Amino acid sequence: MNPLASSSILPSVPRRLIAISTLSHFFCVGASLAARSIGYARAADLIVADGLTAERIVRLFSSSASKSWREDAAMIVLCGSISRYRAAPQSWSPEPEATFARGLDRRRLR
């Protein structure tokens, strides 16, 4: 048996700290990729250029004439959140993106 394999001997690995601005950038890039993949190229450019938050993305799409703006905005916001999770899973929280996505669910708004 390897004595170094015991978890009590090895020091705990410190968590990697990531700046809020970096996490915000990961959110913007993930949301931008999602927007571009469903055909919103100009919105994708705007998300990255202005560093739009989840709330601002929802506001942007709420002024859209598209019938599927709710579903599109929810997917874009959730993809941004997933990107933030992939960057720092230990400090990730689904809020506020999950709240915005739930609020866009058409069945809940009736």
C-alpha cells in the first residue's frame, strides 16, 4: 500500500480563483456562440462587444418580432451559464440565469 495515497497525508488542493470579469467574459462568449448557432449573428456580436448580462440579453430579445424569441433567449442565456460553469465549476451558481430562463417559459406565463 502506498502511504502517499492516503488523503490525510496529502494536502488539500486549493481552489482556483477566477475573477468576476473573467467569468462574465466566459458567459458572454458562450451566449454569443449560442446566438450565432441559431441565426442571430448581429446579436452574437453585440453580446460580446457590450458584455451583455443575462438580463440585458432577455431585454434585447423581448423587442424581437420573432415568435420564438422566448425559447431563443432562454437557450442563449442557459448556454452562457453553462460556459461559466465550465470555466469554474466550484464557484458556479445557476442564478440569475435559471430564473430568467424559467421566466421565459411560455407555459408558466399563461
